[in-house]
Amino acid sequence: MADKAVPVVEKSLADVKLKELPRWLAGRDLTPNGLVRGVTGGYDWYYKKYINVKKGGIGGISMFLFGYVVISYVWSFDHIKHDRWRKYH
């Protein structure tokens, strides 16, 4: 009795199994307002978990900066690859 069935739509993404994913996505609010609420909720979660903590450290900010560096490298990889393959003579 303790394990009540939770509708797939109400589960978090981490709790959804692969076969339930299409039904979970169909239940999401994919309107522009819904997407903004999702991004805002994600930002609030990240801020509460890593930035605004009682015993804070540099972990949350360093994770954010590391992500920024990785994304910047991925975006400019074609340019870096082109420069590396160029013959200088």
C-alpha cells in the first residue's frame, strides 16, 4: 500500500524509465511560457543547491565556469581544428 502508482507525467526526469519517456514528454508544457518556467526552475534549483548555501565554497561557481569553458571550446573547435591543419610555409 505504501508504493502508490505515481502518474508518469508527475515524475521527475530522473525517475522516468526509457520506455516511459515519450509519454512523459507528451505531458510537458512545451509552450514558450512553460519553457521559460522550466529554465527558471532549473536556475533556481542550481542557485539554491550550489550558490546560496550556508557553508558555501567555490564548488558551484567553479562548476559553472568549467561548463562555460567546455561549451566555448566546443563552439570554437572547428576554428581550432582548421588552424591546426593549416600548413605554415
